[in-house]
Amino acid sequence: MEAKITNLLELVNKLPEKQRRLFNRFYSVNLSESKLILSNKMREFVKIRFKSLKRVENQKIIAINNNFTGEGSLFNELRSLRPRPTIKMSTRELENKKNCVFCKPENFTPSDSFGRIKGKYCITASNIAKYDYFHSLIIFKEHNPLKIKKVWLRDYFETAEKWFLEVKKLDKEAKNNFLIWNCLWRSGASIIHGHMQVTSSKMKYGKVKKLEEISEKYKQKFNSDYFLDLFRVHKSLGLLREINGTKMLFYLTPVKEKEIVIFSKEKRFANLSDLIYKIIKNYFRLGVKSFNLSLYKIENYWITHLVDRGNLEDKSSDIGGMELYGNSVISFDPFKLSEKFKL
């Protein structure tokens, strides 16, 4: 049987009983076929756009919910073929340094109270409009965020580690560290020039705190480790890769397209830079140009999320009311994503 998301129920039913029970503990799945009637005037357009009348008239939709976290995804690959309004964009826009304040950060960005941390390929700056107590930037020397080298990425992460240490010297209670990389405007970046953001907070962010609580309750109820069992579920379906002890999941309930989640017990998160570099290069090979990356720690795990944010020329948003208040709506199959990744 072909490994694809619409065959998930059959794939699960073929698992050994122990693995099947564990999957069903974690996930609720529903496969439905939604039917519609096309008008005669629509049929030719549908043939051209979607390549098949039958696929449109009888659409397979699979809903997956994580029974513990509340994460949920609705999969329908047909949605990736919808007509979308686009804007013309030249890649030269990514090289345009005119009026870029981040190209001269020491002149046009504020510094933290403890000064700046300089890496070989980046420098820190305090965020002028903060969304937390400590909130700063790791500004890349390279303007174009789609130009990336392994040694550069390692330096960005090492500089972030040094920033977290400086913050801890100022306030020992600011120990909840969070790193994000919003790459280009589809991901929420307001400036093209490559940069990451780092925050350190006295309070744990809501979603991180919730996941910690879920892990603790799971341990109490099942006398087992939530994360280890999550790995086992993904591994049983061929959706987990292990690299030197670090687990990489092609996530069954992605928040958006092509989400990958990394779990690592490395002492330093900078040690994940080589793997993250490979993932980003795979993203580029698959046509991803705008993505979000987030990194934080729960228990002994560094947890990293990467997710595709869509075509840079696409005028429509990739997130709507359903994603904000219901379930994520996904068109890219995690089984296909696993097949296409080369590490």
C-alpha cells in the first residue's frame, strides 16, 4: 500500500497491535469523502486546473487530532491546486540594499544595555519595538536571507547562545529562552535583510507551558514518556529520522505546510546547526523561500519547528480563520515530504 496521508487508517491498521494501540492513544483520525456537483460551464476549467473531474467531485479529506495537545490538521491535497492571485516579484528585490537599516546595524539599530555581541557573520541589536522583557535581534552580515552557508548558521546560533548568557547575568529569572527566524515577508518579517529574533522571559509562553503540563500528566497517567511515545508513533509510520540521537519528525499534525519538528538532547542548540542547514537546503530544493523557525527548551529537549509559509508571489494569506480558531488546513502530505527529503 502506498504511504500517503489519505491511506493513514489502512496504514495504522497494518501496524502490530502494540504500535496500533499507541497511535490510537495519541491520534483521532477521520476520513471522509466530500461530494459536489459541477455546473456544465465549470467543467472545462476544472479539467484544466485540477486535471480530473472525479477528484473534484469526490474529494478525500482526512482530519487528524492529537488527543493530548489539541493540535489538529485537515488534509486535502486538492487545495494546493486552487487558483491564487499573484504579484510579480523579481529576485533582485532580495538584493536591494538601498535604505536598509540592517546593513549598517551599529548606526541604525539600538544596542542592548550590555552592549552588542559580535559574531563572525552577525551582530546583535536590541529590538526597537519589543514584545517581551528581553527581546533582541541577531542581524546577519549577509543581506539576502536566502543566501546561507553552514558556517554562517552555526555562527548565528552561537551568537544567540552568548546573548542568552548575557541576559542571564542581568536577571537570573529571565530563563525562558526562545529563538525565532521569520524568513521574508510571508513569514511575518518586516525587513528583508536576514535576521533572527531572541527573547528571554520570566514567564513561560503559553504553548510551551501547555506542552510541559501535557508531558507531566501523560507520565502520571501512562507511566511513560510523552515525547518518546510520540517518536515511536512517527517511527512506526516511517515519519521519523534519527541523526546522532536527534529525532526529526515529519509531523502528523502540522501547523502549516511541510512542518518538521526536531527533538534533541544536545547540550548546546548551536550543535543542531548542521542538521537545520540541511533541512533549509531541502526546503530550497522543494521551492520553499519563506519559512518560520522556532527553537525552545522543554525538559531536556531542545525543540525546533520549521514550517513553509508559501510562495513569495502569492497575494493570499496562508492562514485564515480556520487556522486561528479551528484546525490547520494542509495540502502537502507529510509522507511525501519524508520521501523528498535527502539528509
